[in-house]
Amino acid sequence: MMKTILALLVAAVLLAAGCTGGVATQGGNISEGTDNLKNTVNAGGLPVAARGDTVSVYYTGKLQNGTVFDSNVGKKTLDFTVGAGQMIAGFDAAVVGMKEGQEKTVTLSPAQAYGERNEEAVVTVPLSNIQGGTVEVGTHLYANGMNGVVTEIKGGNATIDFNHELAGKTLVFTIKMVKITKKA
């Protein structure tokens, strides 16, 4: 029975995602035209970050109203390979051209971050189709590789939003480049 219920929930999510080409996801490549920065140095002789380099950064992410939603300052650096699709596209592109010790603040549109909200990624299913415990507003659910949150319970149904929580938002990141390891 639980497999059937989960299958119904997965089918509803797939149907919603299939209608629009999918839910906004993390990743993506840095903007075109940056490959010419590979193995370059700035005027001071220091290497600058380019596609394929591994970088270590500190960052603070804020909403436009100044609310901090994430930060690793004072913690472990965030390490990633530039252009490998490990980061949201705008963050990935923002580090290109930075040198060690440099700090900058960038504003990312929803398209450069987690995408616009996709209202077709909000589905309503009968509560009886959801197994595994008490379901209430705020309950996080996982189906077919996607995370969702219950946003409303009404008339025996649950409304589940599978959009990323930052979808549709303009984000402001302060990024400090700590280390650049050039691609071999």
C-alpha cells in the first residue's frame, strides 16, 4: 500500500514538473566567454580564478531585505571546482576573475540563482496518500529526488511545494576568495 501511495505522489510530482520542463535546480555552467581567463594572472602577478580551478571561499548569502539565509564565515571554507556545475550559476560566474584575498558582493537575479517559482511544482494530494507519520504544515517530504514542504492542509488534502525555498528570490552574496588551485 505504501509503495502505491508513494507512486501516486511521485506521479503527481512528475506530472507537474513535466508540464514546464522541470523544477528549477541548482547548478549550471558559468557564463560563456570566460574560458579565455584560464591560467591568467592579474596585474599584481597573482593567479585569478578560472573555469576548472578549485577554489576555497567564505561567503554570506542574504535576501534583498538583509536577512542572512546562509554563511560559512568563521567555519570551514566552501571548496568547489569553477564551472563544474556544483554551484548555482551566478555564484559560479561571480568567482571567475577573483584573486586570492579579494572580497566582493554580487546580486543574483532568480535566473542566476534558484530560478523563478514554478507554480506547477505546487501540487495538492489527498492526505491519505501520504504515509510515514503526522503530516502538518511545514512537514518536509522527499519524492523522486525532490524535496517539498507542506504549505497547507485543507479538506483532507495537503498542498506540497516542490520549489526550492529560495526560488523567485534575488540573492546578495558577499564572497571572499581564500585560495585558488589552478587546474593542472
